[in-house]
Amino acid sequence: MRNMACRAVAQASLVATTASLDDEQPWPLLQVAGWLTTAADLVQQADALEAVLV
């Protein structure tokens, strides 16, 4: 899960870089927020899974 979280952060940075080159449109920033939320959720799930397995 942490691999997927890292990929989500990488995707967020890619979208943020692209968004900074575009006009000031709100939807790219919503994508960044979505990818970062996905990453945070994945890390929390990984932590919960580790707590159960230990």
C-alpha cells in the first residue's frame, strides 16, 4: 500500500507541475487534492493493517 501511496504523491506532483504551466483553472488543483487524499488514505490503511498483523 505504501508503494501505491508513493505513486499517488508522484501523480499529484506531476499534476501540480502541469497545473502551474496552465492557465489558472481550478480543476487541476482539485486533481492534486484528490491524489494527495488518496495517498493519505493509503498510508492510514497500511498503518491499520500493520497494527492488526502485529
